[in-house]
Amino acid sequence: MKYYLYNPLANNGILPGVPLEELKKTGAEPIDATKLDYAEFFGKLAPEDEVVMVGGDGTINYLINHVDCENLKNNVYLLGNGSGNDFLNDIGEKPGKEILLNKYLKNLPVARVNGKEWKYINNMSYGIDGYCCEVADKIKAKAPGKKINYTSIAIKGVLYDFKPGSADVTVDGVTRHFDNIWLAPAMKGRYCGGGMMLAPGQDRFSDKLTVMIYCGKSRLKTLMAFPKIFEGKHVEMTDRVTVITGNKIHVKFSRPCAAQIDGETVLNVSEYEAEL
């Protein structure tokens, strides 16, 4: 049996281009993922059963934090229809086709934030991207269903609202101090924030993570440099950008700020740790 786990609140309750009634005619079984106990569901599957996760980065993040993916006995696929799709960008795929996930769900890093632990598939990040997620959450709460323009949120944040701070960044026991930090993510993949190539040299199958520290005193210069991030060319600006690889990353900030893990907002973060 092939099971499709979908969110009825996303994409108007329809899988990408396939009405649920048409899907049922193929012998597949669509299941409302919002009403599912993941651990129980996967525990009862027969070895030959297959599962298709319909969604994006958040869907994968939920899976890896609720199921023992190191010991999966079933083929699990992603049918991308999310808004960010940083994972698909990283592996060179597009939404709308089924991608076998199993090999990507092993050897994942753990983020430790505010006394809790999460595995993640793409990134654990503090900075302007966390600010954008926080603002977007507030907009969604006031106007459910409203389309979010993350670019305009980021521009407003860079020019006016987001306040960069200082941080001590420790990688594999070696600590360095940085001021005027706009971004400080620990990357498993290359992409973050719906298309920003924050770590162009990162290989998700590597045994190391990449922390990219972006610093800048001038708001205007920071805004003008932002387009380079989408192409990964920001790393050439060595006067502003520092790239360090390692197995264990600890970042301690001068003030609390919003962070994000695979696009999910975490508020009031003063420090985080990421380990692979």
C-alpha cells in the first residue's frame, strides 16, 4: 500500500495537481497528517508499504523529530508543495515529483535551544531570517491565509527594525568574537530562508556543519549586498563574512532574538548549540 500524508489546510486540501478522489482510484491511501500519531503509524506499517510526505521543509522536520528515521524499514518520499523548499533546492529537485528521502534522513544534526533538542534537515539559524519568521508568524495570526512577502519583511528589517548584535562563536572548542551580526546559521545544507544560498560550499553528506557569520555596520551596505546571498557570492566578501566548518557549533548572543529551525520560529534565543 502507498500512503499519502497530506495537510488539508495546505494547497486547498488537494495534492499537487491531483484531487483526492482521483488519487484514491489509483489504490493509494490519502491520510490527513494533522490527525496522525506518526510513531504509531510508522510502527504498524508492513515492510513493503510506502509513504509519501506531501509538503516542504517543515513537513520533513516534523517527520525526523517524531520518527526514528535512522531505522526506517519503509521507503519514504517527499512530494514537494511547500512555500520554501530549501531542501529540494539543495538536492537540485523541483516541487511536484516524488523524491525518495531515506538516504537524506540519516546522520542529521541536533540543535539545542532554550533547553530543548530538535533534529534538522537544513539549518539552525539566528539573525535576520529568524526575525522574518517571527514577523511572518504575527501576520499569519492576524490575517490567516494572507500571502507572506518575505522579501519585503527582510528589506524592512535590514533598513529599520532588526538590530544586529554581538556573539561569541565556538566551533570545535575554538572561540571567536564577532560584532554587528546579521546572520549566524549552522548549516546542514546550502540553502536557508526560501532560496538564500548561505553556505555554498556545504555538502549535506559531509561529517561537518558550516557556520556562516555575516557582519556589517552599515544597514544600506548590508541591504545592497543581500542579492549576493541568493547566488552564494556573499562568501567572497571576506571583510564581512566568515565561514567555519566543524562538528560542534555554539553561538552565544549579546541579546535574545528570534531564531528558526528549518523555517520554524523559536523566540527569545540567547544562545544555541548545533552538533553533528
